[in-house]
Amino acid sequence: MSLDLPLVFTGLMGFAILMYVVLDGYDLGVGMLMPAGTVEEQGLMVASIGPFWDANETWLVLGIGILLAAFPAAHGVILGALYLPVAAMLIGLMLRGVAFEFRVKADGWHRELWNWLFWAGSFLASFAQGFMLGRYVTGFEPGFGYFLFAVLTGASLCGGYVLLGATWLILRTEGGLQKKSFAWARWGLLWVALGVALVSAATPLASETVRTKWFDFPGTLALMLLPLASVLAGLWVWRAIGRLRRAEPAPEWGPFAGGVTIFVLAFLGLAYSLFPYVVIDRMTIWEAAAHPSALWMLLYGAGVVMPFLAGYTVFAYRVFRGKVTTLTYY
């Protein structure tokens, strides 16, 4: 049986994007929480993401690279429709990178300025990603209502990243900063609930194909396990935070694991809704795929790059595990 290369690259691209959303999501969330911390807490917040944040963005480069090389026809449609939010995201990521490096070397009001710019870059990148998601799931349809939906999705993704960032701080810090993170995480969880509800409601409304896949009873009864599991994961996060606030025995990794689970479940639901389209109701993965000879060459390259990237990620998180106390890596 021959290998279905477009299907393979769809899986690789989806995996790369999911890894980016989870890994860079928490450090974008930490960046958006910076103004809420004291000067000392801001140093700890930066230290908690310092060894990881730039490497986390590599997954975004990989995902977009696969889209460009493996699905060039879809790349033109998607990036053409999302030109401005993509540019805004890149500006935000560049601003965040510059601010991250300069704030460490600055003093006084200069450091405060770079802290705010770090927040601005994190917010702009996060909001742009959510806006792009909102436009993508509605098939890039014109109209004020679709634009407003994209804005709400952008705000909800910011809240979702705040959830990941706050639960990451629960895992990596202690004392007063950890206590603040409990409240931040619960606030972010409410925004995640809003975002998941918005995307879940809008995607079937925007596409007859998706509506049929979701509501073809009784064949889709098993699919209802996804929203049920998402609700249970949200309750797990809420209860885990409550137990830690009351100093009851509970794993500190629990809230972060629950937050990641919510994102993974939401991603699986979205993937089920859209498949086999790479542009909803307009272009399937097979229609958008490059020539098989090009896909085979790309597969060899991906077979080399992805294991190294995954190995480095595991190695870095293992080396820098544990509680953060100071900016010792500078």
C-alpha cells in the first residue's frame, strides 16, 4: 500500500502547530501577565521562560514551512487572506524578542518601558493568532459579524494563553507569585471556556460539511466525548487550583497539565471538523498538495529535523526543570 503523503504532512503540520500553541502559548501568557507582577516578580517571571521561549517559536516556523512547501496552493490562499494579522503577529514576536533581551540590561524606568513593550509584543502576537483562527474557521467570509467573531476569538485566545502562563508559573514559582498565579489561572480558564464555545458554535454554522459531521446522529455520538472531556479537564484545573490555594496535597503540575489537555482536545475537535479540507469547503489536502516527488524530498528532511527538534525540546526542559529563583542563566 502506497504512503498517503498529503495525509502524512497534514499530521506533521498539525503536530507542529499544536506544539507551538502549547509551548509558546504559556510564555506568551507569562508576557501578558508581566504588568500584574512586582519588580522582583517580573524577574522571576522572565526567568521561568528564559531558557525556552525562543526555541518554542521554532515549532511555528516548522508548521508554516510545511504549509508552504507541502501545500503551496493553500499557503497562497491562507496567507493572502491573513496578510495583515500575520504581519501584526510577526511585529509582536519581534518586539517581544527585542524587549526580552533589553529589559535584562536596563535599569530604572528603562526596564519598566521594556517590560511594557514585552507585554505589548506578547499581547499583539497572541491576539493576532486568535484573530487568524477566527477568520480561518469561518472560511474568510466577509462581513462585520465575521470580523467581530474573529476579534472575540482573538481575545479568547489571549485568555487561553494567560491560563497556560499562569499554570506554568504555578509549576515553576513559589510564594507570593505562585499565589497570584492561582487567581490569574482561574480568570484565564473562564476565557478559555468562552473561546472554545465560540469556535465550537461558529464552525458548524460556517460550513454545511462541518454541520453534517457534528450532528449526524447517532453516528457522531462518540464525538460528544470531546466536549465532555473538555468540561472535565476544566473542572480538573479549577479544583486543582483550589486545592493548592488551600495548601492541600496536590501536584503542582496538575493545573498546567489540565490546561494543556483543554488545548489538545480543542485542537482535536477542530481537526475533526475541518478534515479533509485545508481551506474549509474550498480546498482539500490532496488538491492543495505539492507534487509527490517534492513531498518525498520534504519527508526525508522532516525525518531529520523533527527528531532533533523534539529531542532538543525534551533535553532543554529536563535541564531547566524545577523552581525558578533568580536569573542565573545570564
